[in-house]
Amino acid sequence: MKNKLFVGSLPWATDDAALMEIFAKFGEVVSARVVTDRESGRSRGFGFVEYADDASAQAAIEGADGMMVEGRAISVSLARPKAE
């Protein structure tokens, strides 16, 4: 789980493809998903990015945390396991 990241404060217009594009420069992205509301389908303003290796994930945390995306400073951290 050390290679899965939580990305917060995303602009509402960010979709999966845009999230993938933002994080691809730090390493091989396995998946990039913006979480959406079940009923409206709109972005909830956060998502998850998973890398092929831990080094790329760490590089993304260091390089993207606080980065400006469409006028918003995004937050990037290791994803925590889902609560049961």
C-alpha cells in the first residue's frame, strides 16, 4: 500500500485522465481515479493514484504536494487503508 496515494483539494473539473497526466511525470502510474458522487456523478474533489513502485510514489509526494492545479494547491499523501 506504500505506492497508493491520496490526492486532495482537486479542482472540480479534474477527471481520471487529467489526474493521470498530472502524476505520470513522477513514474509509472498503474491507476488514477477521481472519486465521484454516486447520485450526481460530480467529482468529490479528491482521488487516488497508484504507482508501480514505492520510489515513484515517494517522488510524487515530494513533487506534487502543494502543487497548483487550475488555481488550487493540491495535497498528496500516502493513502490509508479503508476503515472497516
